[in-house]
Amino acid sequence: MKPEYAEIESGIVHLVREAAADWDLDLDALSGDTALVSELSFSSVDVVHLLASVEMRFGRKLGYEQLLVKNGTYRTELSIGELSRFVYEEYDRGGVGPASAAPPERA
């Protein structure tokens, strides 16, 4: 069943807090408007790790290209809200992801 938008955004905020827990940042004020790169200093590798964590948390394989590429150019900024809206809108279109995948059968 598709989670409510608020549950998706809350889950992503939790993942962002986990990713940046060891950084010297005030993570109490995270919201949908929080920019990952300019406000939290996420590198491109941090963003990729976050996207993989989102797929695992929600058990969906999402086609992030639509979110990350605009007019043939990679975006340099992404907010928590933009990511949350994308996950909410694409949730039913995404295939089953890593968290929901069944383990291989043993012989």
C-alpha cells in the first residue's frame, strides 16, 4: 500500500539525519525546503547513497533520472521536498526494490 506523503517525507528526513549525523550541522530544523547541497553540504556521492537508502526504506526501485536530469543537464541541487514528491508520485510506478526483494531460495 502506498504511504501517505507525510510518511514519505518523514522517512526521507530520517534518512537525511542518519546520513549527516556525524557532520557539524543543526539537523533539528530539516523540512521539505531544506536543500541537500547548499544547506547540508551533500556531495554527489552523498546524494547517491541517500537515493539508494530511499529505495531500500520504501522497497521501490525508482527511476531517478527524471528527477536528476532536466533538459539534458544534471541538476546541482535537490530539496527534501522535491525528493519526497518524486517518491510519492512515482511510488506505484516503481518496481519492487531491494528492501522488499525475497532472498534467493536455497537448494
